[in-house]
Amino acid sequence: ARTSASSDDSLVTMKKTVGFVEGTAIVLGIVVGSGIFLSPAGVAVNSGSVGLSLVIWALCGIFSTLGALSFAELGTTIPRSGGDYLYILEIFGPFWAFMRIWIELTVIRPASHAIIALTLSYYVVQINCIITPQIVIRLISLLSVGILTWINCRSSELSTRVQQVFTVAKVLALLIVIVMGAVQAVNGKIDNFASSFVFKGTTTDVKKIVLAINAGLWAFSGWNELNYVTDEIKNPARNLPLAVVTSMLITTGLYILVNLAYFTVLSPALAGSGPTAVIFGKLTMGHWSICIPIFVALCCFGGINGSIFTSSRLFYIGACEGHLPSIMGMINLKNLTPTPSIIVIGLISAVYMVTENVFLLINYVNFVYFLSMGFTIIGLILLRIKQPQMERPLKLPLIVPIIAASLCMLTGVVSFVISPVESGIGLAMVLTSVPVYIVAVKMKKPVRLVQTYESLTVFLQCMTNCVAEEI
């Protein structure tokens, strides 16, 4: 495979630019997005009480950490970029891997970028406090994705530096919210934490509890994405698991503290009545509440940057394995970045910004995401059984991946049961990969078509100054 990184500057290959700090910043930058400013509403209104809300946030953190640890073992056992796509390819074969990367390329990743970019735009226009036409909001979204696409094409070092800066900004933003909550607590606003109230109103409706957990898990999504860039991590056997564990512990701690801050002035009903952070800011920060939209915009910008960085490597690996157009498996001669993959994901994301139903698309494939994560972790368990002799720099107690896989599969199945229509549509989207795989990957092509394809690839190589990676 053409995915090896090298320290030889004479080779046309992506370099190892991601250390412990950069890796931690990537995970934090992706996970800590707009979710912590928006998801608390879904958790609070569905859980019904302060106590259950906090329990759910802690459980979501534990769940995500177990999954991230399982992926860290996979990443050190199979030390190549590509994440769950590559692990599924290695363990279960090319068809299942193609199905995974197809739905990631066509729906999950671009729709996620579109949602985050549109969220960024909504909060940017709130800073000016004026009514803004939808076309302006969409143009801001396109501009943000365009800028980040250029940054990622320009330099891996530049994109990781941008990620570090915006990760620091995100953490500072959350710390400000936490400090404001602490000020409220010192001033005596702790009624919501009284023993007689903390679990008052707790729901017993299983469906609502599941919806609350799903809202919390959405705020933690992205814990698997550092595995997409394993080839670019310095000493991955050490830095991959260390960065993942550190970032998840920081994230879980911050999320719980932020929700404690919210509940100093908000009841679960009020917290669920709109964007939680905005309501909190208006009640505690006065004129300075304008900072909240800025915080959310910063989180969104950093989240998109990290996601473009990691997903472009995923699609690059998919092209190298023959599952995506070969031009996407090439890198820029000057910048040593997977420029074609970055451009493709940027263009598809831009297309999704013109549809009004982009949020529905994520709901359609949400259950698929969790099932694929569980499927991948089951692969880790199978590797333990079938190839016990493999070198494993990180070897978790077997109970960890068993619990993580079970929770992922259960979440996916429950999501399907609760939303069968939406999940059925999502399943239909996934199944479109079957005819595409047969026609584009397995079927022998006519000579004329192959020649045309090769000519187009050469043309695109010249346009992007890209070649296949050297090893």
C-alpha cells in the first residue's frame, strides 16, 4: 500500500507531523464542537432532571472513552492510516470496507461539515444582532469551508497549527462558562443541586432516556478520528493512545463541569427550551453574552478543520486501496498533502449546504455510524482470537472492547427501533453501495472507458500537481 510515511525529505510522501500535543488537539478540536453548546438542551429536556442529565453526560463520556481506547488498540496493532475503514478491510474484507467508506463519503462526512458550517454561520450573524437573509448565511458557510479546504491543501503543519489555536480557544471558552457557573454557585444559586430537587422530574420513559443519551453521544462524536492519520503520527504506539485518553478525559471533565454551570441558573425545562449556552449567557453575562456566539463559531471552525484533515486521509487510503477514484490517492508534489481528497470532500460538503434537509440526512445514517463502530470493535475481538501472536503495543483487558462493542451495537439497534422510518431510509442509502461496488470496483471495464478514465486522471494530476506517493 502507498500509505507509508517517511522522514526522507526527498520522497514524495506525507510526513509525520502529529505528536502528542497535535494529536490531542485534533481529537479535542473535533469532539469539542458546537455539540456542548447545543446538545445539553436535548439531554436536559429528555432526562427531566438535573441528576439524570449529569449521570447521562458521565455515562456518555465513559462510553466514548471505552470506544476510543478500543480504537487506540486497533491503531497500534494495525499502525496504518484509515481508521475503521482500514480495520474492516483487514479483518472482514473489501466489500464491507467499501460499504463503510461509501456512506462516509456520500453522506456522513459532507453532511456533518454542512451542518457545522451552517451552525457557524447562524452564530456569526448573531454577533451583529441583525436579521440576515438565508443566502448570506449559506455564503458564510461556503466561505468557511473554502478557507479550511485551502488551509488543509496548503500544509499539514499549517492545518495542525490552526487546530491547536482553535482547540485552545475552545477550551478557554468552556472554562469561561465554567467560571461563570462557579460565580453563580458562590452567590448561592445552587437550588437545582439540593437533594430534594436534583432528581425531581426524572423520566421513566425509555425512549426519552435513549434520546437523551443520543444527544449526549453526539457531543462526544469524533473520538475515533485520530486513527485516520496514524501514518502521520510520531511514535504512534505511544502518542496515539496517550492523545486519545488525554483528550477524552479532558472532554468528559469539561462537559460535566459546563453542565453543572448551566444548571446553576437553568432548570431542565428551561435548559431544553433552546440553545442552552445562549440562554445561560443572557442570564449570567449581560452585555458580554455576545461572547457565546463567538465561542460557538470558534468551536465550529476548529471542528470542521479537524474533520477535513482526518477525513481527507480516510478517502486517500480508500483510493489507494482501489475503492475510490485513483486521483484521490495522490498527494501534492509541493505541499505533500492529499490535495485531491481535500478538494473532493470540500466540494461535496458545499453541495450539501444547498439542501434544506441536511439535518435529516444525519438522522438517517446515525444508527449506521454506531453499528459500524461496533462492527469494527468486534473485529478487534476477532483479531485477539484469530491472531494472538500479533504485536500489540497496547493490549486492553478483553472486557473493554466487549463492553464498547456491545454499547455501540445496542445504540445502533435502539436508534433503529425508535426511528424505524428514518433508519430504514438510511439503510437504503447504505445499500446503494452494493451496485456501486459491483460496477465501479468488481466489474471489468471496457478498454475505451479505462483509457478515458486514465486520461482524465492524468489531466487532474496536472491540474492539482499531484502524483502517487513514493515508498
